[in-house]
Amino acid sequence: MRDMLGREEVVTVEKALELLLENLSPVSTPEIKIKIEDSYQRISSKDIFSPEDLPQFARSTVDGFAVNSSDTFGATEGMPAYLTVISEILMGEEPVFDIKKGTVAKIATGGMLPKGADSVVMIEHAQQMDDTMIEVTKPVAPSENIIQAGEDVKNGDLILRKGHRLRAQDVGALAGIGLTEVYVYEKPRVSIISTGDEVVPANERVKPGQVRDINSFNLAGLISAAGGEPVKKGIFRDEYKVIRNIVEESLKDTHMVLISGGSSVGTKDMTAKVINDSGKPGVLFHGVSIKPGKPMIGGIVNNKPVFGLPGHPAAITVCFEQFIEPVLKKISGFSERGFADKKTAVMARITKNIASSSGREDHIRVALEERDGETWAIPILGKSGLITTLVKADGIVVIPLRKLGIEQGEVVEVRLF
Amino acid sequence: MRDMLGREEVVTVEKALELLLENLSPVSTPEIKIKIEDSYQRISSKDIFSPEDLPQFARSTVDGFAVNSSDTFGATEGMPAYLTVISEILMGEEPVFDIKKGTVAKIATGGMLPKGADSVVMIEHAQQMDDTMIEVTKPVAPSENIIQAGEDVKNGDLILRKGHRLRAQDVGALAGIGLTEVYVYEKPRVSIISTGDEVVPANERVKPGQVRDINSFNLAGLISAAGGEPVKKGIFRDEYKVIRNIVEESLKDTHMVLISGGSSVGTKDMTAKVINDSGKPGVLFHGVSIKPGKPMIGGIVNNKPVFGLPGHPAAITVCFEQFIEPVLKKISGFSERGFADKKTAVMARITKNIASSSGREDHIRVALEERDGETWAIPILGKSGLITTLVKADGIVVIPLRKLGIEQGEVVEVRLF
């Protein structure tokens, strides 16, 4: 964005995210049908309704005796109800007899209730008198100690909503109603384009002037954790034509493009030009009031997000959490309420004063330490170009735009990595 | 455990966990060497030291001019320092010239400092006068705007500790120092043995009296999320010999054994007998003061944990979080401080009074809802045998042992699934 005088304008974090999300039409990745064994953490692409009742018959929830509850009304220790045991219900089998007045059948947890029975007397409240007689010392109400047919799920019930991230119990529920396959969205594929004439692959020896590619490994881990599929495109020279070509290719075969590095002034402008030349609307913002991460570029090309990321490792992590992850969630079809997306955080006291400029959101890396039963956050003060500042950190403390800093001893929220 | 009269004693949650952890000798799974691409979320099995410096040379952190800082001392807007640009430093290449008094070289972010230069003047503080001359309007201190050789990592530095779970940035750091393979512990393999004569596989039609296997799908998801590898052994009949055989096999080829279902009185005793007969010390507790989950059995056989789990889905989830996950972490080699292991949680107000017995830890499933800007936790009151009580829930609220309940409006911590 440029202001009225044509100068580049740095936007707020809020504005940057808003620009991205409002310029991105709600198109998700295609849906695919997969086995439920493989569906953990995937996003369902359809509302899922049950094709049947669960359970399909009334079941006991305790070990005891299936009865007609009216036979136990008024039973006490002093005046028990005497009932005749006519059979035992075998697990997994349908009882072939009926419970008539004055009779019961032995039943275990999960057993199917016979006709005529509407409840189960717990074994603790029944005394075996002889081979065929029990005394019941406590009445049961109708439906007591049983799960009714369809009580868990009714045929036609909405089980899981479209856009829901499948958890362990959700997959369990699908198994329970006999759905062994499920429609989910494809994982969004995210291109990682590393740039920089000084960058070499991790498996190469470095010559003077060269450094190994750290950022594509950091980004790949962040993308996977956010539900995407990283696609490493490789390391490319800082030349317009080279970057333009690989961005074009990436826009064709993946759902999002990250261009990392290229943080020098000339290169940044080149990245912005590549994004603008690749399609509409192009660059949405160039520079955000965040530290680290200020030189970040965000854009959309033909409804695919394209980011130009600063080369500093700490900036990569902060930009990912703030901008890339929410956008990735949107294109992944995820549509849940805020807390389903919450990061793990702890409250801690900060060990020293941290200054911050108004008009900038500061993301401070901190290490956590327990001292006298309290959790303390120790700011890791180091250049954002040092990967070890992230390795030593347990999480990040955010100083908001309009806050001028944090005072020693203040309690802050630490968002854990 | 039995009390002095030989009765079965229900232990507290704390005691149960203590019994498990103190009877388990610190043996982790074997270590394996894997590519760093595959190492995200894995546990390192060795302390990792850097084989080299990172970076191996002093680098600029800004775009500007490499100088000897003494040439800029005292420079102001009114009295700038005039310096001669002798060359430009190419990215990824070693400068072949020295910076002598009065001279500078153009440098981009990440460029290698030439000999004789000890700092970089930012481009914003230098004015290009003509082809070869700049004026510098602000002094730089020695080492300003550069990263020194070895400033990120020094040869021999401890980068990551044994027992650490590798995060995105940790893998980035390994790439940075040229380590493309890493030693990690094997994922603990966890056997899931489903029992119950009424239980059939998820892909089968159920006949009256039968239900599908829900728990193995729930458990498999929980195991994977906790860093283990689920090994589904299948569904087995509730017979001593059958269960004994599959437990023996599972103890041989996996690191932990979960026996799910078999919740009837007779079956529970059978599971306990199988555990005791399989090796020492056998059953450590049989019954825990937790709801749901009370009938749980915990044991160790030849230093491998074996659990007998109640058949109710909600009990499975609670027992997993409370007992199985901490034990799984221990055998996975994970040895980090508490917060590295923290669950995501939100604070919420409870919508209704919940009673709880003293002497029992209650785990209440709750759904979350935003009302007038506040988060409310709505208790899901349903039998623990219903899988949908877990599907509808967003998390769990714990009422501790000695607390008699929660009052409507009280703020509680909701541990999210």
C-alpha cells in the first residue's frame, strides 16, 4: 500500500490480516474420501449424519439383573422384592425369551435387554438367595441403568459439522455408526521458495559468504503443524525471471506460496513486483507494524495467497503465526469457533523491563523458568537473525500496538511454541 | 491393592500415577537415526552439539555500507563523514578486498564483511554523493548491524538436549549447522486389545446385541497425538486363555498394552488375573477414585505398562489423559519441564451447579459457548457410555478430590481436547 504521496505505508497487524482474509474468496481445497483410520486431525468437508441408531437396542450400563421396574417398586432392605432368575443374557446375543412379571435375567454391562425388561437392578442391590431366586433391596425406576436404543445417536442425527477438525472421539463415533470412510478437504499444499544467492542446501559444506537454508526447515514444520502439506521448491537465485518462473509454477500446483529470504531492499521490491505481475489483486500490503517481521509482503494472486517473508528466522516464526496460519486455516476448510484454534499458553512474570514503541506490535521471545513455585518469563534478547534465539525460547509474549512496554514483575501471557 | 481386610481398595488419581511411575524403570525405546525432514515432534535421544560455528563469518544484518566504525565517529548531519565506496559485496561470495581507512563497500543484508570492516552503516544513514562517494550522517559503534562469526552458535555449543521434543525452529537450527540426520527415540508402540463378545469391527453390520468397536479408534487417535504408534491387535473374546495369549504376544512386540472393554465384574477380574499371571510386579491398582474411569486397572509387567480400561468411551478418554499419557511420555524418552507438556485450556464460567462427592475426582465434559463476550462452559450430562457426550464436548473440567462441586457462574479451567 502506498499513501497519498506514493510512499510505502506500513499497515497494522490487524489491518494486514483483514486485507488478506477479505480478499480471499471462500474456496477450499477439493474434497477427498479417506479411511477413518487416516482421518485424525483432518477437516470434514460435509455435514455427517448418522445412517442408523446407536445403539440399535437397549443395553445395560451395569452388571446386574434385567427387570421390569414395576416389580421392584417399594423394595427395601426390610421388605425386599423376591424375583426369579429365568436365564442369563449372553453378550453379543439377542435374548430369545421375555421378562414376565416376577422374573429377571442376569445381564452384564453392555448386554441387550430382553423384551419385557425396562431397567436393570445393579448386582450390588440384589442378593442371590438360591439357584433361581434373588432378593432386590432397592427399587429401580423405568430406564434406570440402561442406554435406550438410539440414545447415543439417532438415525439422521447430525454427528459432525462440515469444517470440523476430527478428534480421536469423533473418529470413534464414526466407527460406532459404521462409517468407515469420510470426506475431508485435501491438505492445502504450501510452496516454500527459498531465495538468496548466499543460501545453500543443508547438506552442503558452506564456503565463506554462504549459509545453509534454515528457513525452509522451520517453515515446513510450521506448515505441517498447522495442517498443511509443505512443498519445498528449492533454493533460487535473486533474479526476477527465476523467481517469477518458480512462483508461476507454484501457483499452478500448490494452494499457497511462501517466498522466504530476499530481504535486501532491491530484492524485496523484486518480490513485490513478481507478486504484482503474477495476477490480481497482487500485493495487498508491503510492511507491517510488527517486530520482528516488519518487511513482510502479503498478497493474493488469482485467489491464492502469496507471501514474501523476511529472511530472519524469528521473523519467519512470528509472521507465520500471525498471518500465514489464519490464512492456511481458511483455505483448509476449517471453520470452527475461536477456542478450537487456541494456542497453548501459560501466565508468567517477566524478569525485566521491556521497552516497546507505540505503533508497533512487539513479539518477544522468552524462556520459562520456575522459581519458588512461580513461573517466570526470561526475555531472550538477541538479533532476530539468530536461530538460537528461537531454540532457547519456550514461547512468545506480545506487547500490543498501543502499549509502551512491560514492567519487571508484570504478569504476561506466554504463547508456547 | 487390597486393604488389611483383603478388600479391594480404590486409590486416588495421584497415588495411581505415582505407583505407575515409580514401578517403571527409566528404560526408553531404542534410538534410531532419521533425516531431519522426518524429525518434527520426535524426541532427541542424545545431547546435540554443534560441529561448527554459525555463521562462519561476520554478516551484515542490514542493507548499507561495510565500514571501519572509527571512520564514522562524530559524524552528524551537520558534519558528515565522507567515505569512498571501493566495491560492492556480492551475496554468497567472499570479498577479495580489504576495507582501509576512509573506504567502504556496499553490502546487503546477510552479506559477508570484508577484512578491515567491523560494522555496517545503514543505507538510511548514508547519502550517495556521486559514483564513489557517500556521506555518513550518524556514527556506528564497533559490531553495530552485524552478526559476528559464531554469534548464533559456537563450535561445540550444546544446541538441543536429550529428551527434547523437536520443534520447527529446532529442526531449522540443525539444518543451519549442517546436521541433516538426528538420533531420536523410536515411537513407543502401544497395543490396543479390544475385548467383549458383543464387539464387532467398524465395517461390519451389527446384529441385535452387537455394537461396533468405538474404543480402538478413540485410543488410536489419543496414542498418535501423544507421540506413540498405535498397534491395533483386534477384537478378542472374553476368555482367559485368549486374552492371556494376546497380552503375551503384545508384551513381546510392543512397549505398552491397553486392554479395552471387558468391563463386567467377572471380566475385570479376569483382566487383572491375566496381568498378574504375565509377569512382575503385575497389577499395581484396581480401581481409582475418578469418575468416569473408576474400574481402571493399572499394572507393570517386566517393565512394560499394561492397562485394563473400562469400556465406556468417556472413561477411555479420561483414563488416557490421566494415566496412559504420562506413562507413554516417560517411555518415549521425553524429559522436559512441565509446561512443555501443557494442555491447551481456556477459562470459562459454568452454566449450572455440578455436585461432586468428596473423595472422588470428577471429570465433567463441557461444551463452550460465547455469550455477551464471556465464555461459558455447559456441562454435558450424559452417561459415560455415550460416545456423543465426548463428540459434543469441547473439553473437560476437573472437580478435585476434596471439592464438593462447582457453583453456577464459577470460573473454571476447561482443558480442551
